[in-house]
Amino acid sequence: MTHHFTPVPPSQLAAMRNVNIILQHYNFTGKLSNRQAGDEGMGLIRTAFAIISCLIILENLLVLLAILRCLRARRWVYSCIASITLSDLLAGAAYLCNLCLSGRKTFQLSPQLWFLREGTLFMALAASTFSLLVTAIERYSAMVRPIAENEASKTLRLRGLIVCCWLLAFIIGLLPLLGWNCLCHLSTCSVLLPLYSKNYVLFSVVMFSIILLGILGLYISIFQLVQASSRQTSSRHGRKRSLRLLKTVLMILGAFIICWSPLFVLLLLDVFCEPRSCSHLHSLDWTLALAMLNSGVNPIIYSLRSVEVRRAVGSLLCCCCVRIGLCEPESCLVVTDINSGSSTESSLRYRESFRSAASARPRAPLSSNSSMMSNLPSL
């Protein structure tokens, strides 16, 4: 049987002793009157979402442990992949906590815990977006820089930049808890997130959209540079690498846009919608679940398309199997030096041809540690 909650006038709620602030905001925005009895528990759909969240957590945890165990001292790109994977891991964990603390438990939370419940999702999105932007900037700068930067100094600088990105992501996620909310101004409250200010929601959506456009522009520029170089060198290997890069870029941007754009559109509609006047803006469940799927797709696109990361993941799984007695130690994979081999040599030749095509000035010889183009398939 379906039960509907009768809305209570804000004036009566305010007159109550020890009034529940969350209940007051849900009632004012109209979200309370549209809650069904099925919204009060986990239910079948939310249980399925929780299982998917657990799979996302395990998937990203596996890739993160493999990178930290086998590839942490390698090229700078693995620091970027580790940051993206960690943000996706945080997104899966935050979404799982959000599901467990939803329904009836929502009104048992303090405003501070409610802000933390929602803010962790914003933190994860910000950290993931910033990490994608840093990766795109570093790849582009490596393509246009005339002399390759020392790998050790670049990795150290990049890790410092990633730490700053994470600190900024935490600040952005905690802004409502720090005061940018509508606790004292009900008229400025979001319908979908009743304790959030519409200005904060608009700020977040605009910021993430601008960053996405920046990432898109950088990868288009990278692809054009690689394509131009492959034409000038008439290299079949270069054309194959160019097409592979295009495929990877389309997968990256396509997955992000498909997964996140419905949520962004819904939040934008929320910003320009008056409370109680938009009956279709009362649930984020499906759009948020779709956005979280991006955290499950990212390890496949960014990590498992890399031969080195696949080898590291295989080695980690094999070692786990050996420890629990499922296989023999001799059958384990051995992670060899990822900077050695013909692939690196060919990538060096391709990068040298790109540099020579870009400028006629003599360049310093490139070392194997400074190879950038060998990382392009690992986008």
C-alpha cells in the first residue's frame, strides 16, 4: 500500500520545539509530499545500486593497489591514473554511504551529517574532474614542450599538483558545511538537495562543465598534433597510434558526457525552478546511479587499456591466488621493466619525428624515461 506524507506549513514546523531542520527543508521544497512508502527503505532498486557500488569499489581498489604495488616508481602518468582511480573509489564509497543513509534515516541525521553525506559525492566528482584536467594538461605540455622534462622532477611536481587538486576538491565538497547553504534562507534552497543553496549547485555545475570543455579542447589539440605528425612522417605506425588515440579520447569523453550530463541537466533545471512548482524534480536516484557508473567505466578506459597496468593487475591477482592456495608461484606473472622493449624504442622514434616535424631546430636526445608518446594509448 502506498502512503503519502501530508505537507506541513513551514510556520507550524518552525513553531515546534526541537524542530527537525532537514524535515523542514524537505517540506518547504515539496520533496516531502512526493516521498512514497518505498522511499523509506533500501528496496530492490537501491539494493541493486548498492551491489553495483561495491563492485565499483572493488574494481578501483584492485587497480589502485596494482599501481601502488608495481608501478608507483614508474612514469608520471601512473600518478594521474592513481589519482583518478582513488577519486572513483571515493565516489563508489560515498554513493554506498548515501544509499545506506537515505530513506527514513535521512531525518535522523543532523544537518552536519547530511552535508557530509552529500558533500563526499561532490568531493569525488571534483577530485576526478581535476585529475582528468591535470592529465590532459600534462599530456599537451609534453607534446608541445621542445625539450623533455626530467622524469623524476616531473613526477614530483605532478604529485604535488595532484595533492593540491585533492585539497581543493575537499574544500569544494565542504563549502556547504562551512556556510554556503540555505539553512537560514529557505527561499534559496534547491529542490533536489533541500539544504543546498541554488547558487552553490549552479557554481558546481558551471565549474565542472567548463573543466570538461577544457579537457575536450586539450585532447582535440593533442589528437591534431599527433595526426599532423603522422602525415608528415608518412608512418603507418604513427597513423595507427593516431587512430588509437582518437578512439581512446572518444571513449573518455563519451563515457563522461553520457554518464554525467543527465545529472547536470537535472541540477540546472533545479536551479531555475521554484519550490513546489516542479513535480519532476524530486529524485536523483537514476541520474546519480548513471553518474556513478562512470566510476566503474574509468578503470577500464584509463587503466586496463594500458598493457603495463593490465600486467600489474594480473600480477596482483596471481599473488593473491598463490597466498590462498589456488595456484602455484611459478604460474605468477612477473612485472618486467615497462620502459624497456621495442614498444618504447618505437615510441621514441615517433616522438622524435614529431619534434623534428614541429621545428627545424636541433633538439636534445630523448631518454627512455622521458618518452611521452608511449603513454598515449594509456589515456
